[in-house]
Amino acid sequence: MRQEQIEREAGAAFMPKFDGQGLLTAVVVAAGTRDVLMVAFMDAAALEKTKETGFAHFHSRSRGRLWMKGETSGHVLKVLEIRVDCDQDALVLICEPHGPACHTGAISCFYRRLEGEGLRPVSD
Amino acid sequence: MRQEQIEREAGAAFMPKFDGQGLLTAVVVAAGTRDVLMVAFMDAAALEKTKETGFAHFHSRSRGRLWMKGETSGHVLKVLEIRVDCDQDALVLICEPHGPACHTGAISCFYRRLEGEGLRPVSD
């Protein structure tokens, strides 16, 4: 195994591995319920703003810009902890959500389950 | 709001929105502990194989091919439920893991937390 990979996987240094678009995958989990609330992407600027402010910032792939979750709705995500995966290309943000995380008004963006070829609402 | 977006967000039809690389983001959660175990990517073939077999398959971006999680280690992920997000570009796979999910031997790939500029092992 290459030395860089050993350091990345086993080390104490934060060496985020941004993809070809300069992004990390970020999974937002609610601290209380442990529900997965949303998935979004962070570039270096979004990561820096999140660390600096304590509120989740992302990079919008569709709008091509930095945004703070809740900047218009007020439904911000207070970040309590950031976990990093083995190869450092994905993060889990353990958050305290202020309001619903989904722009549809749902608590979580994952409000439907796949059943056969269709979708059904998640009840729990 | 455009009709397609309404259908995608509120409808009962599964209309997966693959990105420019033909991928969806997949977050694996353990059914029992609700831990986030790993994050990976699925193309249409990986999604089809997962639905067909009941075991998690992904598309490896580095190796450019379909793989079944655990195909060499035996640490497969039995998929109990697939949840779909609002815009249908991300999935949560609720799984029963057979062995550690991480190739390092850790139960979850997210075994470190960010503290300041460095990483610390997650104890819980």
C-alpha cells in the first residue's frame, strides 16, 4: 500500500480528497434521531465556512455556488460533529436541525422508500 | 415549478436522476445501530443488480466497474430497504452488514472525527 494511502486511512491528518469537480460528499445525520436528513456536496470553501461558522454550508452543483443550508428558509443545520471516512472523500455531519431539512417541508429528504418499481411514503 | 420536478418530488414513480457520470450517491446505514457505514456510488447496472440480488452493488469510480460489496472479503451488505430523496439523486440503503463495512476492518468507514485541523478516533 502506498505511503499516502496509509496516512490517509490510518493517520491523524485531515487530508480531504476532493473529486474531479472539487467536491466531497456530505451526509447530514440528525444528532437526536440519527435519521439521515440529506446528502449534499462540499467544496473547500463550503468546508471552511462550515468549520468557521458551525453551520452547514454546501456547494450547489446546479447553481454553481456556495450556500448555507437555511439561508432563505431559516432551517439551518448546526453542526455538532464532522466524521471523515477511510479515504477522506466523504463526511458525515452530525447536526442539530432547526426546522425541516428538506425544501419540501419534510423532516428528511428521504421520505419515500422504493417498493418494486414505485415509491411509497416512509411512515416511521 | 416544472411538472417533471413535481412528479419527481411528490410522485410515486421511481425516476432516478443520475449525475453527469451516470451515478447516484448511496449512503449505507446499518439497520440495527443506524450507523452510517459507508458512502458509495451506483450506476443503473449497480442499482439493477442490488434490486435483483438483495445485496448491495456499487460502481467503483477508481476501477471503473461494477462490484458487489464483499465480493472478495465476504463482508456483504444485505439490503432491507432503499430510501430515495426528494430529487431522486441519492439513496439510503438500510442494510444488515455481514462483517465490517470498511476495507480497513472498521465497522464503519467513518471511524474518525474532525477536531481542529486533525482527526481523532470515534469512540462510540
